[in-house]
Amino acid sequence: MREGEAVLVIDFKENITLGVSDEEASHDFYGRPQRTIFGAVLIWRSVSSVGKSLSFRYYDVISKGLNHDPWFVHSALSMIFKRESFQKLNLSSLSIWLDNGPNHFRTFETLWVFSDLCQGGLQKITCNYFVEGHGKCLCDTHFSKLSLAVKNWTKQSNHSINTSEELLICFQEMFNRWKLLREQRSQRRTAKGRSSIQKKFSLENTDSDVEFLLMEIPPPYPQLQSQLKVTSFKCFYHFGFSKPILSTGKIFCSVFSGEPEKRIPFTFIQSP
């Protein structure tokens, strides 16, 4: 990974149910509202006084919209790309990794999403699908911490979560609390002359660089839905997009990431 390049792992978390608290009536169990969590983990190589090292930043988009589809992916990624923390990295190339979700990721509409996002400041975007049965990814590990945050928060009295804003506060407060605990633990270990490296995995050893974003209602769907149709689409796991895209009529692809790319034609379709 060179300067100006980064990796982005994306996924949807299982919807979070609101209205949960330490005390609840049985009739409140059904019909509770839910919220979508779209997660993204950005990985890049940063330069510091001790040399080059990998840096991680986590983005979580909270939304009332429950449609896990390509347009939601487009809206969430557009919001992330506009964040100051993202833009100040001045990235020219982004490698996106995602699973084979048939309704929101492994679609012709999703290929168009990445081609459209490449029209912005990025010079190149690559789309890399995990193989089937790939196991857990960075997003899944982070999602478990979100679930723990909600569980611990709602155990406290008067800490119910009924709105997106309250869910946002829950995440912010719990992650700040875990960060403080981790810093205090590190200081105690340093005072005793021990290494401050966390050797044992702990959910409280939480991601310190995380941004929670609120997209209460996704932007309205465009009048025309766009697709990039590729022959033998599911035979390929790696696709590359670079400017200009639509004018060339071809995209880069290979069976797997790291293999030699070849240019194949696509069909651009717009339909109501």
C-alpha cells in the first residue's frame, strides 16, 4: 500500500432494535422500530516519527432507512467520502472489499455505484468481493462492539434508546468510556514497568478512531436506476474503475484480486 492508496471494508450490520431498556413490558416487545447500521473500515499507511504503520478509522452510518440496497450504499459512501477526516488523506486510489450480498452488493447497480463514486476526487476505485465462506471481517469485529455498547447502555436505569439520536449518543458515550478505560489500564501497566501492548483480545479494547454519522432518511431514489451489466459477472471477484468510465465502455476485471487485469466491455442501462 503506497501513499495516496487505502483499503475500505464495508458491510451492513444486523438492524438494531430500538425501545430496549432495563425494564420493559411484554407488550412492548413487538412492533419496535429498527435502525440500519452501515459500517466501513478505512485502512491506510501513515508516516510517523517511528516509521510507516497501518492506521484504521471506523465509520458507522445510522439510518432510519431499512432498505439495504445499492442506493443506500451509494448514499452512505457519499457521506463518508465528504467527511473532513476522509478528504484530508488526499487519496487517489481506493480498494473496496465487500461480501457477496445478493441484494445490496453483488448487483449490476452496485457496479454503477462504484463507477459513479469514481467521478469524484478519486482517480481509481477497485471493487473486491470476498469469496464465499470467507469468515468474519473487520466490520464484523467492530459490529460486535456496537451490540455490546447497546447492551451495556440499556442495562443502566433511564438509558433507553428510542430514537436515532439516542442511539448515536449511546455509541459515542460507550466508546469514549472504553477509550478512557484503555488509557487508564495502559498508564497503570506503564507505571509498573510493563508493556502497554494489549495481548489479550477484549471488546473494551475498542476502536479509538471511530466516527458515528447520522443519515436519518436516505436521499430519494433517482428517477432512473443505473446499471453496469457485465457478461459472466459472478465469475469475477475483482473490478476496477478509473476515469473516464462510461466513455470507454470497458472496465478492468480479474477472477481474483492481484491477478492480471483485463478490460471487458459493459452495457450501461438506465430504467425507471
